[in-house]
Amino acid sequence: MFDEIIIAIGQNIEKKNQFSLEDRMNWILQTFRDCKSINVDYYSGLTVDYCRKVNAQYILRGLRTSADFEFERTVGQVNKKLYPFIETVFLLSTPEYTSINSSIIRDVYKNGGDVSSFIPSGIILP
């Protein structure tokens, strides 16, 4: 669908991340190491400002449930108002990933549970 995909990690000062930005970027790079059209970057501030900076025309968002859709639709509409040249494209997850939620996975990890079946193979968590 796209010549290039940038996986851009937004830095949110309101959020305390479980893992460092460097770790997360390295894991994404490792996961997509064989996909030459995928690049990884990070930004702070508004997503649409980053999109302007890199001349992105689309924001790809994954949907697992109808609740995801309601939230993402609202964000997409605000982004469109802020930057009329951006389109949000929604991609549905496959059924086996519908139940995976980062908050739940973090909780399992923090409490010593095995998260290996929920993360890409080859990723080794500290």
C-alpha cells in the first residue's frame, strides 16, 4: 500500500514508559530488519507536526475493537482539522491479536509472568 512506512514513537512527557526509547526503537528495528521500506524514528509534540516535517500523507492506526475505533476516529478527526492534508488509515488486527493490550502485557511482565507469546520472537526483555 505504501512505498515507505515510518514507525514513529511519540514522546509523551505525561507518560512513564516501562522501557527506554532506545530499547523500543531497537526492538522495532529488529522486528522489521528484513523490511527495507520500514524506518523507525521518534518525535515530541503533535503527531501532525511530525507528519508535516517528514511530508507524510497518511497516519496508519491499528484497530482491535470497536472501542479502539471510537477513540481513533476522534483523534483522526482532530488531526484532519489541524492538518487537512493528512489522512488516517485504519487497519484491522487479525483475530489472534485482538485481545493483546499493552497495559495488560506490561502488568503481566511487571508481575513476573511470561509475555513471550505476546511480543515478537527474538525480543529479549530485561
